[in-house]
Amino acid sequence: MVILFAMSRAEPLYRLQLADVDLDQASKLLREIEAALAGNSAVQHAQSELGAAEKVRAAISAHIRSLELESQSQDAKLREAEERLYSGAVRSPKELLDLQRDIEMLKRQRDHIAEKLLATMLELEEAEQTVAQCRAALAQAVARWQEDSAALREQQRALQERITAASEQRNAVMAVIAPADLALYKTLRSKKSNGMAVAIVKGKACSQCGEAPSSMLLQQARGDTLVTCPNCGRILYSG
């Protein structure tokens, strides 16, 4: 166990603050890295693009199947009409004329379906190309993410070690701080927007607010008296 010999009553609190600030910074960075490792926006975007492209391709494929069935049905109707025309079963001139008109209409409908089928097959080719491009983009995004993840995991490991070291230092310092002093430190730290409960005296002035305490207060800050800045209320540490 590490034993700290404080030159002043405020010194352990200052050392505690150093550990707390380090913990805050390292923990914030660690959360950001863990969030980055949990999901990558580029990969998610590429996955979304691929999913959308595959849905388009599936819709076009379904349309092609529908047109093919319609074409088969039209061919069957046309064969039936032509067989009836050439079978000799129909002898009435009017019925023959109507049948010939029906056959012409069926042929036009068949040709129209064939044109739509051809155009839709061209759309399917374009959709297949889009899907292939999206898959390639996803593979590239995943590869880049894996490279980035390796660096992020190394940073994660280093931060975890940093947090462990700072926590051990914090626990060692807290062991030599009086409960009342620790309570004051925690209260001030929770009230200050930057979390700084202890201010170093620099050039006979508070490093946090710039107030210059009296010589008597500065003298007391060097000893066993816990002195706070008359302006910002932070604990003064005269290192």
C-alpha cells in the first residue's frame, strides 16, 4: 500500500482531484470508443443501401414472374383461338371475322406484354448491378471498420489500464483524507461546473477564479488548515 505524506491538509484533496479528473477524462473517452465499436455508421449505411437495393431487385423479379405468367396465359388463349379458326368448326363469316379480330387483339396484347417483359428484364439487370455495387461498398466499409476497430481496441485496452491505475491511486489517497474534508471536497466538486473542487495558488492567486487571497489565508493554506477561496469557494492548495 502506498503511503502519502501531505505537506498540507489540502494536498491529499488535490491529489484526489488529479485522479478524479483523469478518471473522468478516461471514462468519457472509453464510452466514446465503446460506442464506436458497438456500431459503425458507414457500415450501417452500406447495409441499409444493400437492403434497399435487394428489395428493389425482389420487386422487379416478382413483376417479371407476373408478366411471364400473363404471357403464358395470353399464348394459351391465342393458340386456342387459332386452333378454333383453322379447325373448320366456325363457318359463319361474322363469327370468323370476330375470331380473326380476337386473334389480332391477342397478338397485340402478347406483343405488348413481351415489350414490358423485355424492359423489366433490363431493369432487373440494372438492379443486379446496383446490388453488386452495394455489396462491394459494404465489404469495403466492413474492412475499413475492422482496421479502425483494431486501433480502437488498443485504445480501449490502454484506457482501461489508465482507469485501473487512476482508481488505485484514488483509493490510496482517500484512505488518508479525513471524512469531513472528503465530504467538503465531494460537495464542491458536485457544485462546480468543471468539477474542480481544489484550486492551486499560482502567483498568490486562485488558479480557478483569479482572486488573490490575503497573506494570512495563503499561510494557513500551507499548513493544517483547510482554506477556501473567498471568491469561488474552492479549496486552496499552495503547492
